Amino acid sequence: MNDNNNLIIAENLTKKYGEKVAVDNLNINIKKGEIFGLLGPNGAGKSTIILMMLGLTEPTSGSISIGNFNSTRQPLKVKSITGYLPEKVGFYEDMSAMENLFYTAELNRIPYREIPAKIDEVLDIVSLPDNKKQLVKTFSKGMKQRLGIADVLIKNPQLIIFDELTEGLDVKVANQILQTILDLNKKKNITFLLSSHQLNLVQKICSRVGIMSSGKLISQGSVESLGRDLFGGGKYRIEIELEKITGDINEKLKKLDKVVSVSQTDNKFTIVCDKDIRHEISRLVSDEGILLTRIDMKEDALEEIYLKYFKEE
């Protein structure tokens, strides 16, 4: 049963190709207005999930719905509220950006008189207002990605799905695109699903993450909650190395405010905690007359989560 806050609901969703299980009993809810990251290596089942969402392939069992529309039985309804940008964006290269968008607008039955203003609006959103008459074949990859976002915005979607959005883009261009997504999410309350194997992309903008491995949803939740599930609590992991060990430094570290756990290997300590307490740690070590030779912090530990699940993929 759907509730008013859920835009996407998958229940026991399974897809098999012969004996191969591409998606294995997936259960997931994505709320309206979320930026949700589907994280996993190639072959984890992410693209198959998207195909089932869009009604482009049928589940072997289970169901998936978007906005109360069943993706298998009502694919046209789903497509009417969903924009999809694949990894390789396809445009008519010998047409201008404006001509490509005009074609998309006509396909979506936008009234003719409204199309020019709509094109100007979406090109402005993606910072391409001065390129509307430029042929797409002259666009850089980053410009094509931004034009792709404009293309899916034409029909005012409730949901936008991106597949490997920033793959192959330089950092500056990728960050500009990510900022555009954050702005659209805030101003228009558009729900985003980002399918990616890129750790930094998901970590930067997603409010929740689903981790896929070999067709299975291994875990889902906020980055912070995933860290808690994996490491037994604590948003931060602070690693320190001491020149020598004296007294009961381990027990004193455990008594610092917001410390969840302390583990020790020789003269190295890992402190799991709920806030950044590097200053308090440094002061404690100094007061004990011990030289602190290294202190590092990892926030949220998504990299460690990623490595745990995908190292052997």
C-alpha cells in the first residue's frame, strides 16, 4: 500500500534472465522530494531496476509503482511524470539545442504557444541560454549533459532518473551539474534517483542511499545510518597514532563526550564518535604527556561501506 509520502515503491521486485537473477527480491520506498542514490558496481542490477521502473521490461515477480501508477500496467502514466537521462544522452546532432527541445515538447503535447517560453526557462535553469541556436554536435559532453537535464525538465516531471550522470566529466562541470540538481530539488521539490557507481557523487548530494550488490539491496538509509549499521554506531571515525602508550589512555579516550567505542592496535587507536572531538583528543593526549604523531578523521565512512561491499565485485 502506498502512502502519500512515497513516490516510488518496489515490493519483492525480482527480474530473472534465464537462470541469472538480475534483481533479487528488492523492497524499497523513495519519498517525494528525496535525492536517492542507488550505489553499486556495474552489473549490480541498477539499470535493470530503472528499466522496470519505466515499464521497459517486466518483472519476473513482485511490483513497482511510481506516483501510484503501476510501472508494468501503466507505463505511459509513469512516463508522463518521469524524466529519464541515460548514461549516453541521445540528441539529433545536426539540430540546435532549441530544435531538439522543441521536438521533445511536441512529443509531450505541450501547447505550441507555450513551447518557446518553456525552452527559454529550462535552458536558463541549466545555464545554456546563450547556446540555444548552437548545433548539438558542437557541444561538449558537459553541455550535452546539461541539455539532457533541460530535456527532461520540459514536461515538469515529478521524478527524474539519472544513470551515471557525471561519468567522464571533469570535476568543475560535474559539480555544476550536481548544484543544478540540488537547486531543482529545493525550488521545485523534484524527486531524483541517481544510479551510479561513483562514490563521491552519491555522497555529495543524496539524502539516502541504497547499496546494490549482485542484484540484491544490501542496505539502505542515510549515509550516517549506513555507517552506524556497519560499524555499530558513530558518525565519525577518528584515527590516531601515538609515539608510545602510557597509563590507561584507552580508558580515558572512552570517557570523552560522544565516544561510542575505542579500538586499539599497538600504538594506533580508532575512536568512533558522534561528533568531531579531535581537539578534545589532542588535549587529552597532551595532558598525558604523550606525543600525538598522527590524527585523521573519516566522516560518515561511505568509502569504507563501499569497499566492504564491492571490494570483491
